[in-house]
Amino acid sequence: MSHYYESAREFSKLASINNQDDKCNSHVIVTGGGPGIMEAANRGAFEADCKSIGLNIQLPNEQFPNSFITPGLCFKFNYFALRKIHFVMRSVAAVFFPGGFGTLDELFELLTLRQTGMKSEIPIILFGRKYWNNLINFDFLADFELISKEDLKIFKYADTATEAWEIIDSNKLSKKNYKFIFFVKLKIFNLNICKA
């Protein structure tokens, strides 16, 4: 899994650097604020000298904020539902790295919101095609008509940081709307946080 850590770090750095201007940090990496891939994403932004946000949650056995979140931009939540609302409502892209139940929960929530038209069109990227194809057989769902073939177009796969960034950068909506990339493990939000 260490290569996913390095890829998340590289992607976050790439997205952070390519979305800044001289006056504002308007495109901000947002993660769940914890260890692993979330830490890698916050770290990539930190190494690019850009801001990033951590939407942390209090859990019984884990989830302490990582040290790469921009000071003052770590927010603690007590409830998953409120945290997910904040992830989804401002995000302009979502990059899902391999993860467990929490990642799957956020992925299916976002896919459902896109499928039903409750969330505007944003790039949704599943990072690591082999992982996602082994985990979820989306074609099987479409073959059984549980989702439509059109629903398979809601998301894309990427295997490198550059490939993921190019999907986001080429999205016609991204040119006008980009604010936050949400990393589910990684998201991108638009905060318009201006440098002093």
C-alpha cells in the first residue's frame, strides 16, 4: 500500500501547485484528516507550501489529526453524516484511493448523489484500477440492470497522479468551478483562502 501513499502525496502536490495564483489559495485539498492516505494528501499540499483541510472525526480507537493539516483548518466532527455533508457539498472533484468501509461509504454516497442528480457533475476518480475492479464489479451491476450503462460514466479510473490530475484538469466544469478536491481519502474544495 506504500505506493498509494506516495501517489496520493504526489497527486495532492500536483493539484495544489496547479491551482494557485499569486493572491489566493483557492483550490484546497480536503481529507478526513487522519493517517495513511489522508496524511499523504495533506502532506503533498504542505510540501507544495499550500493549505489543506482535515475534516476529522472522533472515533473510539483511532483517527487523530495528522500533522500536515494547515493549522486552524482541522475541524472535528462527532457524526459521520455531518462530516459527509461537508465533504460533498463544496467538492468539485473526488479522488478515491483504496480504503475500507469508510471509503466505500463515501464513494457510494457520492455515486448515488450523482446518479440521482442531487450532486452536480464533478470528476469522480477511482485511483488504482486493479484494486477497484477486484473490489467492485460495476459491470455486473449494469448487466443485471441494477444500474444503467450510463451510470458507468459517472466515474473514471486513474493509476498515476498525473493521470488523475489530467482527468480533473480536462473536465470542462473544472475550469470554472474548481474549489475543493475531496480526497476520499482526498477532495478539492474552493475556499478562496487568501495569503497574507
